[in-house]
Amino acid sequence: MVGASFLQLNKVRDACADFLKTRFHPQNVLGIRHFADTLGCTQLVTSADRYIHQYFSKVAFADEFLALNFDELVDIIHRDELNVPSEEYIFEACMKWVKSDQEKRAGYLPNILASIRLPLLSPQFLADNVATEELIRTSHKCRDLLDEARDFHLMPERRALVSASRTRPRCCDYVVGQIFAVGGLTKNGESVSTVEIYDPVTKEWKMGEAMSMLRSRVGVAVMDGKLYAFGGFNGTERLSTVEVYDPVQKKWKQGKTMRCKRSAVGVAALDELVYVCGGYDGVTSLSTVECYSPKTDSWTTVAPMMKYRSAGGVAALGGFVYALGGHDGLSIFDSVERYDVSTNTWTKVRSMLNRRCRLGVATLGGKLYACGGYDGSCFLRSVEVYIPEKDQWQLVAPMNVKRSRVALAANMGKLWAIGGYDGESNLSTVEVYDPKTDTWTFVSPMRHHGGGVGAGVIPNMVK
């Protein structure tokens, strides 16, 4: 690659870069990135950055990470795109970096802490892990940052005074994983337990392990590399049962049952918890919200939504849980509300441009997308995007096909609209939205589903 770069043999250089991409590993990716940067090979630098972002929690404990200089460390930990379950991983990685050469690096700690988003750490972690660090306790600047983070939790009314760079949740757009289409319907409208998996490498769907129960209108979330299927409808009754898929063991097991039966339910994973919002219990649309902790395997009830929402869309963005559209049995909504975890309250935000139930919702690039659905008279192919900084919705390119009951998933920097119902038949087709070109393109259809699936992306694991 050095020789090809020197001789300006760009095709040879690019072939070398493609080879190196296949050899990325948490132990070598920082070295490859540095090498690519010295040669000015931007495509390899970009690919290395994406790998670092997706697998930061493993990269951060490699020897190469400890060998970074101060400027390189801060450049990485500053990034919004780091994919971490919580800010704790970044704090612990930085403390390990400092302590690996404490005599030379302790003086950098105030500047490092300023790049860590301390207010996003839990009050318990701040008290038990941050405040007890001797290097932090003996530095005025470090203690000031710690006090700011504590005040963020103790005095919500002063949060606007804290720098946005320290309170903005991280958002990894470019996770590469396998898309799981879970449950749903046959062409004839019967509930199924079938699971199909889309592999971005082969660009084909393959069969996965089926769930133990039939589930259509099921809620799906992914957390810590496991996929959860919540509630749904088995063709006879609404379900409160939960199943969990472990991709390592390739097995489903029974999870802790919800307190309520729920089909047409919206779910979102945020900060090591899964929020299960609204739905239909067989009698009425629901406003109640349950919160599941995989760590403690327990359910708690949090504040109910402002509206009863069945067949709405739910997604996490910027540290909030958003609930969009849906219906209460009488009216279909364009309204949107969001849940603030720190205050346990729901607040109304800007309504969508269209009324939608049975819509697909996903987040990508720090924005919230609402896709397809049904407005009470028409099946929709329109798509709109919410920009939280502006509190504004705007239309983007419509899908090629009308889709209600559509599942929407973000993967590889794109949105995948999976299945649905066009007003006449259940759909097995899939199309992909590229935000860079504002276009939708068909990809391989599902083989064994007729729409109405739940969808989740399990990130590829480091080999």
C-alpha cells in the first residue's frame, strides 16, 4: 500500500485498503487508522472510524488505545457517534488510559473529564465511582465538573445552563448488523412465530429460530446484543408474555412477563432499559408504560402517556423516548409526545404533518423518521423526518409502495422498510432509504412472511 501510494497506483492502493478493512480487530484498528491517515487514504480512515464507533467498548481496552496520545484520545471520546450502552464505558476507558502512565497523564484529567459527558452518568455511578477517584478528589477543576453533573440531576430547572456538548446523548448511526423480522402474518393474515434474518453480506433473507409462540403486532427491541419480543396477538388473545433471543446460543427463552397484555405495542431501548408503551389489551387502547431492566430482570411502571395509543410508533432519540401517532379506538393521531427519564414526565412536541397509525418509526443520524401507516382513509407511502433541534417535521422521498403495519429499522446508515399492508394484500417486499441521496430502493423480499413483522437489528459481534 505504501508503494502504490508513492507511485499513485490508486486501484492497487484501494485494493490494499479493502483487504485491510477485512482485517479490522479491536486490537489493530487504531494502528490501521493511523497508518491510513499518514498515507492520506480517506476511505480507509472513514471505515476505521466506523469500526471504532461501533465497537468502542472493545477497542477502548486494547493496548493500542492505551498508547494513544492525549490529542488522539480526546478526538475519539469527543465523538457523538460512539456506540456505548452508557457513558460509564467511556469514563472507565479514560481512567484506565490515565492510570496506565499516571505520572505523565494525571495533569490531562480535567480536560479529559470535560470531554466525557458526566451529566449522562447515573447519580449512583457519580457517587460510587467518580467521586471516589483520588485523582478527581484532589483536583479543583475535576471537582467542578463533578459538581456540575450532580447539579444536573438535583436541579433540573438549571439544566439549560450546562454545555450542550456534555449533555447530548451519543448516537451511533452506522451500526452494521443482521436484521431480524419477527412474528407477523402469513399472506392469509394468520399470526406466525416465524423469524427471518437479513444478512447484509449475502443480501438475502434466511430462516432463523422460530419463537415458541405465534405473535403478530409484536413489539421488538434489541439490548446488549439480545433481541426481545414483547406481547403481540396469537390469533386468539393478546399476550403479556416476553421472549428473548440470544444470537450466541441461537435460542429463544421465556422472559419476565409484562404486567399488561399488549398487542400493537411500541417499544424502545434507552440507557439499559426497555420502555413498552401503550398498545391494545383486547378491550381498549392503552396509555400505560412499563419499563424492563434486563440487569435486574424486573418490570416497573412509569408515568403513562398523555394519550391512549394503540398501533403507534415508539423510538428513543437524544435521551428521550418518543411516542408517535397511533389511535385510541376513535381517532387516528398526528400528535407526538416524549418521555423524559429524569423527570418521569411526558411532554407534547410538534405534531407530525400527517395522521398515522400502524406506522414504522426509527432513528437515524440524530433524526426521527415516521414512515407509511394509515390515516383513516388512505394507506400511506409518505415519509417524514423530525429534527429535534428545530422541533420541526419535514417530508422526505416517499416509499415506492404504500405500507401500513410496516416495520422500520436503521442499519448501515440507512433505513429498511420491511413488509406491511398496502390496502389489498400483506407485503413481503423490503425497500431501503439512503438519506444521502433521498431515495428508496427495493432489496430482496422476505421469503416466509406476509407482513406485519416486528423488526430489530442485532449488531455484528467482534470475532
